[in-house]
Amino acid sequence: MEKTDYIVTDKAGSHVAGKRVTAGDPISLTEAQARYELLLESIRPADEKAPVEPASKPARSAGK
């Protein structure tokens, strides 16, 4: 069984594929182990950049 490297996202709980994790941890999983976690977005491929949050727009003051 070939394993692939993933990074645990902040959407993950305390366990991914039965392993205790925290956000940002690297984890190696088989395709079968990763399938469900990828659907939940609990992990992302290690070679994929983390998504960038769009910058929030400053609040507009009243009357402008």
C-alpha cells in the first residue's frame, strides 16, 4: 500500500483516520484512509498550498 502525505486542516477534529492530530500536522495515509477525510476537508495534499482567505473590506462609514 502506497501512502501519500497530507496536512491536517483546521476543519479536522482531534482525530484523522484514527490518529490523534492537531491542525497543521503532517500525516501519511493510503488512498482508502484519506478518501473520507478529503471529503470532509479535514486534510489537504501536502503539495497543495493552503487556501488564502480573502481580505475583508473595511467598513464604510455612514453618509459616504
